[in-house]
Amino acid sequence: INVQHLSYKYPSGKDDVIKNLNLSIKDGTITVLLGLNGCGKTTFIKLLAGLLKADSGEILYADKKVSGLSMKERSKIFAYVPQKTYSADDYFVKDYLTYGFINSLRFYQTPSNQQLAKVQDIAEKLSITHLLSKKMGQISGGERQIVSIASCLLQDTPIILLDEPTSALDLKKQNIV
């Protein structure tokens, strides 16, 4: 990822949250953003994910402008887990996890048996198999967070953007992640 002269100001804001940011992130690395509350970490992650549009500058992935990619194309590059996850409460966790495959399925196509096996595999790796038959509205905030991380991993992208991914997790789940 190459970030070139990136700036962003919220429409209602007076000052830039991000101003003339330049950054290069190499393949195969883990990059951590540290800073005070409200300094723009979440805004930057949302800009990377394409959820916000920069006022100026560019974000490049493999020398392609991220801003020129469709949402589906971006979803094949970036998986994103927000600080707080939102979902309809009446979805079963197993079904929610299959949304991780949305970028590889055609309209109205259901996940394959191989993909469903991946759901089971990631649920086992993250110790959440006991949640698969529960509805999202029946699980705790920390459980929702680990389910969101599992769905993100199932998306199978080269880049995973995590915004405070372990803040709602107990110590055991933090260690697993």
C-alpha cells in the first residue's frame, strides 16, 4: 500500500483530520497505528477500506488507485473489522460468517460445501463453534467481535484492516486472535 499526500476533513469539521499523509506499507508486514483518541486512526482505516473518500491524495494498492476500484474489487483486497460490529439480530452466526464469501459469490449463489467447511474450520480455530447455531442477537459484544473477525478471515484478502479488534475480547480470545 502506498499512501500519497492523503488529506481528509469531515464535512462538518473545520480542520483536517488527516493532512498530507505519506506512508508505504510492505507486503507481509503487520502495521499498527497508535495515537490518542480522536487523532484520525479510524478515519484513516476507513479511507483505506474505501468507506470514506479522501479530499486529496491517493491510496495505491499494487500501483492501482483504490478510489477507482468498485466495492466488489476492493472487497477482494481489503477485509475490514470496525470497532463495533452491527448486524441484524435474527441472523444465525453460521449464516453471518458466510458473508465473508460475498466477494466470491454471484448474485443469489449460495456458499459451496467447501466454503461451508471453511466456516467450520475457522470457527474451530477461533473456538467459536458453540456460537454457530445461535443468532447474532443472542451473543455478547465480545462474541460478536470474534465472529466479525472470523468473517473477515473467511473473506480471504491480502489485507486485513482491524480497528481495535481485541477491545471487546476477553484475554483468551485476544490471545487466539
